[in-house]
Amino acid sequence: MNVLVTGGAGFIGSHVVDALLRAGHAVSVIDDLSTGLAENLAAAWESGLTDADLHVVDIASPEAAEVMGRVRPEAVLHLAAQPSVSVSMRDPRFDAHSNLTGLLNVLVAAREAGTRKVVFASSGGTIYGEPQAGDLPLREDSPQAPRSFYGLSKKAGGEYVRLFAEEHGMAYACLALGNVYGPRQNPQGEAGVIAIFAARLLEGRPCLVFGDGHNTRDYVYVDDVADAFVRALDRGTGLINVGTGVETSVLDIHAALTKALDSDAAPHHEPALPGEVRRTYLSVDRAARDLDWRPRVGLEDGIPRVIDALRG
């Protein structure tokens, strides 16, 4: 299948590109390289991706639409986004430009290019907001009340994808991702506590925990997420959670990393950040049923892989 990946030079996107190439698909990439890195595609270059397949343009630009018109992808996997909760709270206009205006540009271009299916990267960690005590794990029919502008833009983005696809006869799926971690995640960025903590501990610096550290997330390994995107090319529709069904606190992550690194470093606490959810983890029953997908890599295996990647 001829597949276009937006954000394909990013952390998650580059792993999706690798998985698509392994599965025998023809792949094109759109990425403005503002946060993505061409070096993330090193394995893809070796697997057949060419310089002509990487298009360095902004997804909100006319140039992105022109690229899609030339490539005429059968499927679009849309991962390009402003990915940070804290950035969205500081600059909601920037967040909306990337996560909504950019998305709409891609959807219109996909329709005009004759694309058959769009798969959208949503956010299982933010679209549902703060769950009530008995609502965990979160299911696809759980109430959605985002507490951040990032979560709001992802919620609205999923609705744009649904309505646009229904109006124009396109297939679609929205994968609500847990907190994705793994090699290539930028430890200098604002997202990705496992990569950030691992890098700090390797450098002998304290880890900053915002709040008391008992806030929880569903940490899912990036190769498992890439597998879900590939499966969604010809399976699944609507909103589908992609996580592990396991609730893990920030302090648990810190303890697992210090154990793996044989470190006795204690975390340094800072005030909680605005827009952060206290507890969340996902039911993945629909992914098992509709995508025939299940997570394969747990934290006990994934954390050492992150450490090894950071060590080079």
C-alpha cells in the first residue's frame, strides 16, 4: 500500500515508518523537522526510503497539500502535532494551529488525493481528562473532559476526522495513545518522563517530579504503538485506545530507573504543572478485538532499552 506518514521523522512517527517498510508498504514522509530529526530515519534509509520520500514542509502549508496531491497516498497516518501539554497551556494558539489547522489541511488534501483511510494519532492520556473514582481503566465510551488545550485539540481533532471521513466516504481510525516511550524520544523535550529521567540519572543530575509523584499514566512502548498503526491500515474504525491497561506512577518510574541504573538518587519535587491529569490508564479491549493487537513490551523490558539507546 502507498502510505504517507505526517510527522514521520519524529519519535513515534519514525518507528511507524520503520514498521511500514518492514511490512512491505511504500512510504512517504511529511515532517517540517521542527522537532523531528532526519537521523531518526536512519533505519528507514537502509530499508528503502529515499531522499525524495522525505518532504520537509509544514503540515498547515499549501506545500504539504501539494505533496499529498503528487504522492496520492492510499492511506495517511497523521502523527504530526504539537505534542506538549505544557506548551499548549502557555500558547494555545500555537497548539491549535498545528493540531487543528494542520490536521484540516491534511484532511482536505487527503480527500482531494483520493485517500481511502486516515489514521489519526489521538491522546488517551489527555482527551478523557480526570476520571471519576470508578471510571478506570478508561474506555472509548468514557466521558471526555480534557484539562489541557493539548487534550482539547486532540479531542476536537478526533471529531474533525470522524465527521470529515463520514461526509466524504473515507475510512478512519483514531488511536488514543497512552504515554509512549522508547528509543529516539528526546530527553531534552517537554514530553517523555522515562527518557528525561533516564538521561538525568545517567548524567548524575536529579530528576524533577512535578507534584507529589503519585500521578499515574499508562506507559506503552513505541514499537507496540507502531504495530497498532500498521494494523489500523486495514482494520478498525472510530476511537481505539492503545496502551497497556497498567497504571504506573511517576515515582514508580523513578524507582524502576534507579534500580536499573543501580542508583540511590532521590527525586526533587517541584509544584504540579497546570493541565495535568492526576490518574489515567486505558482499557485496550477494543484494540484487541478490532486490531487484533496487544502490547508485547512491558516496562521491565522497555526501560533497559531506553537506557541502552541513551548510552549509544
